[in-house]
Amino acid sequence: MNRTATLPSTLGVCPWSYTRANTHRKKAGSFDGCLTQHFEGGHTQCAYAFNRLFPPWHTVFPFPRRWPRSWPRTQERLRPRARVFWRLMRTIKKRFDSIGVENTEANRAFYRDLLFSTKGLGQYISGAILFEETLYQKSPSGVPMVDLLKAEGIIPGIKVDKGLETIPLTDDEKATMGLDGLSERCKKYYEAGARFAKWRAVLSIDPAKGKPSNLSIIEVAHGLARYAAICQANRLVPIVEPEILTDGSHDISVCAEVTERVLAAVFKALNDHHVLLEGALLKPNMVTQGSECPKQSSHEEVAFYTVRSLKRTVPPALPGVMFLSGGQSEEDASLNLNEMNKMGPHPFQLSFSYGRALQASCLKAWKGVSENKAKAQEVLLERARANSEAQLGKYGGGAGGAAAASSLFEKRYVY
């Protein structure tokens, strides 16, 4: 399969050494042929050529700069330090309302400064998913938010979709908007400092109504694949997010079956659109029971069903899976991730990309009072450390106390 269609035309040859590109092209025939030739031949200089195509990729996701020939050896050589993705919610108004803080630009800037200036956060967080306002915003002291992140070694990313619209003639099933003009926006975001992107698609489960329908699954898969191809063509690493909402009374086995259907369709579409899986990441839901299901699943059950669904559908070429929290409590999100990693090794890294499950306790500690900034940062760092340990399968539980056990579920969550 020729994957050069997703790459800039100037990079259609081996990028190992631009000065020797013409000579090398004659030997390999094409960029795709070069990777095939040198991966199989063990030529590591060309094997990590992807880092030259997308320079920030090896910092966004912690792979060794010299790739070994086979995936198992790569997995063994992953750096021991946990690295994760983190998203900042545009629905900050709801968060501020919960603590009685007015949603003004000054308060938003202060809160984001509180988060991004937390000392030591870069030990546990490798990337932050921002909205457009944040990407161009400055802190109260005049420092760009992007620079605050970079000072901690955190890579800025950007949410590029434009929200959800109902698919016509369906039972309120959703399609994600934002493909129009995406290529131009990606160029602009890259210039502003973003190095990866995220696109959220949403599906819901209702067996009585036949949801999700085949139409909605196809729509979601196609949109995610188009987005991913456009991002890679513009040097942004795409995070692919097909979120299956937890709304409903279904049990965990139903969620597992739907998750597998959706992921199979997504990766088929990614393949059809020539997306380079080695340069993409998946952000799925964990496999859990519905929010109204009377039978609650244990952490071990969630881990078993989730890992099984991933191994049945996700190609091992994909480097990492970064879970969304999906309204779980902070503690449940950490413990479920911990159980999954205790089951390892896995063909891809299992990590996290939490919003609510990383910020909820921090927000409550802050309460909109500037004097509480240091305390809120301590709470944030504690939660980040807990998730980092869970990503390594070494979290013992108990971080954040009773407050961390509160459910963060919101019906038909939109942001």
C-alpha cells in the first residue's frame, strides 16, 4: 500500500538524509519502499525516519529514537517514565459554575496559568490538548500559555473538530463537524506551536433502538479517517477519538460488542485513507457498563473486557492507546487503567488522556480564590502522579481521598 498520499509531496522520498535523498530514492524507489526495505533490513537510520517527517512525534510519545526491528523489542525499550495526554475542556463554564466562579477571560486565564505553571507536572504529563482560545492566550503575567507548557516539557496539542450535529433521518445519532478548512487550520495551529491534534466522534448505545446504527458507525469512521489523513499531511499527529457514551442501562458485554464493532470500522477506514498508524494514537472509551445498569463491574472486569476488545481490533502498529475517562470518578479511572497495565505487556502502550478525571479535585481546591493556587497545584500534581503510576501498573490507590471517588458522569456529555 502506498502511504505517500498522506504526506507532503516534498517528503515522498526517504527523509533519512535530505542531502542524499535523490541517491537513496534510486535505491529504494519510494518513501514507502524505503521504510519497507530498511525496517526489514534493520537499517535503523531510516527506521526512525518518521521522526524527520514529524519532528515532535518522538517527544509526544516516548519511543526510542533508534527503533529496533520488531515491535516486542520496541515495547521493552519504552522509557520507564509514564507519559500521558491531557485535555483542557472548553466547557469551562460548567466547571466554574460548580464552584461559583464567573466565567470571564481573566478567570479562565488565571485557572489555565494555575494548571500549566504547576512545577513538576511535566514528569507525569507529556501533552496538553487545548482549545483555540488557549493556544493563543497569555497568562496574567504575559507569558503565552504554550510557553508555560513548553517550559515543563509538555507538548501543546489542539482540538480541531467543530462539535456535533444530528445525522438526518436518524434517532438523534451524531456526526462530527469540522472537515471544511481543516487543512488550512492545521497549518495555522502548527505555526502557533501545536504538534498534535484531536477529533472527537460520539456514539451511543440503545439496543432497543438499534443504536449505534451501521450508518452512524460508518459516518464516525469516515470522519475520523479523513481528519487523521489531513493532520498527517500537515505534520500534526492525529489522536483518533471514537467515544461510546456510557448513557444507558446496558451491561458491560454489550459495551464490549459495540466497542469492537466501532474500532474495527475505524481502523478499516484509517487503512482505506492511507493513514500511517505508526504516527497516530487512539483515544477510546474504556469498556464499562451503562450508567443506569444495576450491576456494577469490578476494576478487573473493566480491564479484562477493555484489553480484550483492543487486542481483537487494534493493529499492533499503533504505538499507543490513551483512554478517555468518560465520566468515571478520578479514582475509578486510575484504578481501571492500573488493572489493565498489570495485565501486560501489551502490543501498544496503554495510557490516559483525562480531562474531568484529572482536574475535578484541583478545581474544587482552587474555588476561584487566588490564595488557593498552591494548594490546587498540589492536588493536581497528586492526581497526575497517581495516573502516571497507573500507566505503569504500579498505582496502589487512595490518592485524593474520598473526594476522588465521586462520579463525574454527565448525561450525553458535550464539550
